Amino acid sequence: MAKSKFEYVKVFENEDRCLPNCWIVVRLDGKGFHRFSELHGFCKPNDKRSLNVMTAAAKTVMKEFRDIVISYGQSDEFSFVFRKSTNLYNRRSSKLMSNTCSLFSSSYVYHWREHFPDVELTYPPSFDGRVVLYPTDQNLRDYLSWRQADCHINNLYNTVFWALVQKGGMTTTQAEDRLKGSLSADKNEILFQFGINYNDEPEVYKKGTILLYTVDCSENIVDSGDKKHKKAKPKLESLHTDLIREDFWRGNPDLLH
């Protein structure tokens, strides 16, 4: 591009490169999704269709940006973890956040009809984003565990809340008052009264969704003579398991490398 006398304005751009050797997490949250879910008739306390369209959008993002090593989603949020060594967009946080957010938002709309075939979008959904850096592997693991703990706490509350409304005949205000100051044991006791065992609830509701690439080593064929070597292709998998458990990380030893 030819230079002009106006090019000096570039000096006003903020140099927002992320620190090197840090995990980069881009977390997206639905903007005004309480209203969005009501207008589009989401099932309460959980809507599998909504979670599926979120996961479909997240998979699109991961397939586009292969420097994302793991993602975690629950409700109307998704966290994307870029590897420490990534140099995508020269590690500029604004570029990472805006490109991740825009692709996720457009993919959400793109996949909507697949999961809500009978529900017309009344207005375009939107997501806000933030970039957070984590310097150590343990920091990153604690972050993911924190988001999963948040998933459990919110889902337990919502499950009890809507049981009181839908099965107990309470108003939303009465249900809120009933749950004020209640502990997990209290909430589980209420669910038992309605014949609900929280442990039997689907794992995706209690633990959220983990997306990561795995490789089936059995697909590799060892070179022998004039035989060609077949390289296994990474597969993007969706899991619903405990991130706090050591066996998850032992089962994926290369995830944080």
C-alpha cells in the first residue's frame, strides 16, 4: 500500500500483545441471554438444543484456530485455550478476542436451524469476550476447574428452582425466597421430595462440555519395506467429565505441552 500523509494515525493504535509463554484464554459470554432464552422458548432448567448449538459453534472455532488446545463450555459461555507458544495474530489480544467472538457468533446463527428447526430467530444473538493470561499449567487447570464448579453450582440451583416452580406450584419469587441461604444438602433434599436424584441428571448439565483433539494411535501403520505409513488424524471430541480429577490430565498427557 502506498504511503500517504495520513498514515501517521497508525501510531495511535494500541500495542496489545499478550505476554509470551502464557496460556491465552478467550472467554465468551452470551449478552442478555436471559431475555434471549425466554423469547425463544428455551426449556427450563436446561435446554439440550441450546447447549448443542453452543457446542456446534465452539467446534467451528476450534477447527478454524488449531492453536486452541482445549475448550470448555456451559450454559451461554465458552472458554477457548490457546497454546502458550501461539503466535496467532502476533498474540494481539484484540485480534484474538474479536476474531474468536465474531466467528462464534456467526456460527451460532449458522447452526441455529439444525438444533431449533421449529423456532425462528427473532433477533441476532450476541456475545461479549475477554482475554485472560495464565502463566502456569496449574493456573490454567484451576481456571477450568473454577468454571466447571460454577456450572455445578448454577445447575443445582436452577434444577431446584424450576422444580419448585414447575412441580411445586410456587411463583418465581416464592422459589427465590425458599432457596435463600440454602446449602447443597438442602437443595438435594428438596429435589428428593419431588422424586429427583441430582446424581441421575445428565452429565452435560452438571459438568458442562469439554472439547479437545484426540489421536487414536491404533490408526498408525508402522513403515515396513515398501508399505506406506498412515498417520492418524486428530479427532475433535466432546466430553463431559471432571476437570478437577487427575486421571483426566493423566489420560491426556500431551494436552498442556
